[in-house]
Amino acid sequence: MKSVTLVSGGAGFLGSHLCDRLLLQEKNVICLDNFQTGRRENIAHLIENPGFNILEHNIWEPININVDQIFNLACPASPIAYQKDPVSTIKTAVLGAINMLDVAKISKAPIFQASTSEVYGDPSIHPQEESYWGHVNPIGVRACYDEGKRCAETLFFDYRRQFEVDVKVGRIFNTYGPKMQIDDGRAVSNFIVQALTGADITVFGNGNQTRSFCYVDDLIDGILAFDACGPVATPFNLGNPHEVSVLELAELICRYTKSNSRIVLKPLPMDDPTKRQPDIGKIQKLTGWSPKVTLEDGLKETIKYFQRVV
């Protein structure tokens, strides 16, 4: 009998890519989503697959289900989405973690938590390694997401200590690729859509702030490599350590889209991190995984996707 894997947030950007990959591994997949930010079109091609099922459910609410494996990816991840309804965001992060952990405990199933580089806040060390506790404003406009994910990490390791649940926590750094929403407010999608439509490309701050962008296929490879390992007692970074300034990113996208859009600077939002780069030494040592897709190749694939949907 095939094992049953639950993917919460399975209709989202990362979740839908993960569902694709798990089905290729011949697993039965339950996609749990309330479609607040997840999109049915992301999983429309899977509907006829006999191993795929959709469970429309709000992760805030407890659920009685027995599964063999869980990936908890449910949570709005773009600033526009998570700041639109901050109370909903923190409920999803915290109550959702509790409910998925309870399913894991009852099912005796391993569970992966999609945490985030945002737990590091605006970091005072660079690059960021897992031992760094972060620099987060607990009452800022980003705190619903940052602190929600930090609390979820606490819950995961408390369930590990108290109930012996098999947990893994991956701190995911900026990820991009096909199936990103055109209006999610993230740099890659924003810049590509603006470039393709001839609008001004809006760079916040002076553009010198840095990010490290990981192509979605690489990220899914990393999640699955991490998940295949035995129990671990700490979080692991998942991302691409290639660092680029936001202004450089805008210029690359202009070049690859052959756009004549102007790059204009706008004020930096509150608590926006000035730098972000993962130290991935731990995950490399544990699994041998490293990102393979260059920023140039990943951006070109992402641009092709947006050319079809814009």
C-alpha cells in the first residue's frame, strides 16, 4: 500500500511544487488548503491523478486524520499577503502548527515544518547560521509572520521533547520560480511583471540591501533530501548562498526581459532586512545537497512563466 503524505498549504507556490514531486515518488498525497492564498490552478493538473486528493480545510481548526508523513507549508509568505490580515497570519502559523503536530503525534508520523529566514529578522551577523537567534521586532508590521514562525519552531521542538514527535524544521530563504503569484509583492515577481508590462520597476530603499534567491526546483530537492535523513535536533537553513543586491536583481530582470522600464527608488518599508544570506554548511554536511540552478537560468525560466500568465 502506498504511504499517505499530507501537505498543508499544498495549493500554494511551494506546496504545489512539492505535491508534484511527491506524486512522482508514487506517494498518495492529500493537499490541505483553505485557498486563502493557495490557488486551485496550481494543482488543477493533478485533479485526475488517482493518488491526489484535496482537503479544503482551515488549518486553524483541529482535524482528525491519519497519515504517514506531513509537510506543514500552510502560511501566507509574501508581505502583502501576511500583512493584509496579520491576525489570520499568526493564527495560521501558531494554531496551524499545533494542529499539524497533533496529527503527527496521533499518527506517529514524521513532520516537516517550513520555517523561514525571517526568524533571523534584520540580522546582525552575516551570513546567517542556524545558531544565530535573530534580531526581530516583536511588535512591528512583519511580526505576525516573523514571530509566528518563531513560535511554530518552539512548538515543534517542544513536541519533540515532550511527546517524541519526529520533527524537522527547515528555515527557507527567498525562493522564486513558476507558480509565484503576479501580485504577491515579492521582489522577483514584482520586477518581472513590471518589466514585462513596461511599468516602472520599484526598488525599495537604495537597492543596496541584499537577498539570496533559490530556484524552486532546488528548494524542493533540499526539502526532500532533508526529509530523507534521520531525526535531527535543530533547524537547518535551506537556500542558495549566492548573494545579490536588490538593485542588481532589478537590472538583471530588465536585461533578460529586454525591458525599457525605469528603475525608481521608493522608501524602505519598516523592519525590511538589509541583508540576507544563508550559511548552508550544515545541510550540505548532512545531505550533500547544494543548489544547482544559477540565478540567470532560474530567472529566465521564471520570466517564461510570467510571459504566459501576465
